[in-house]
Amino acid sequence: MKIHFGVLAVISLIVFVSCKETERTENITAEITAAQMEGRRAAGRILGPVWNDTAQLQKALLDTKVKQSQYIIGGKQKCAEAFDSTFISTIRAVNPDLAKKLNP
């Protein structure tokens, strides 16, 4: 049974493209996971202190929005969405009353 060089070349190309796509998918998944972790950390910075000064809370929230915007500016919309949803869900889970005030 003879295998033609062209068939081997096509198979090799398919394997190469498949491996590259898997690597790309793994990189995107890692970036999204990192964005989720950053969203949790940002929520922790909001949930940690007792906010007696509304201006300080607003600045902390603005800092959080800046971080999300950096993902958008970097062309990483899925990371921005992951950051935002994780931030909001963490706030909701830990302090539902604060979540209602922040996102009526």
C-alpha cells in the first residue's frame, strides 16, 4: 500500500493547524480565567473596607471600571465580560445589599 507524499502533506497540515488551534484556545481560556480572578480581587477590594465615605467608594468602583476598560481597549472583549460578571456575582454572593445599591 503506497501513501502518496501529497496525502502525508495534507495530513501533516491538518495536524499542525489542529495543534495551533488547540494552543490558541488554551491561551484564550487562560486569559479568561485570569480575568475572572482579577474580577474576584477587585470585588474583594470593594467588599473589604467599611465605606463611610461615598467618594472613596466611588473612586474604588472607578478603578474597577478602568481595569475592565483595559481589557476592552486591548481587544479582549471576552475577558472584559468575564471580569465584569465575576466582579458582580462575587459582590452579589457576599453582600447582596451592596450589590443592589451598585446595580439597581
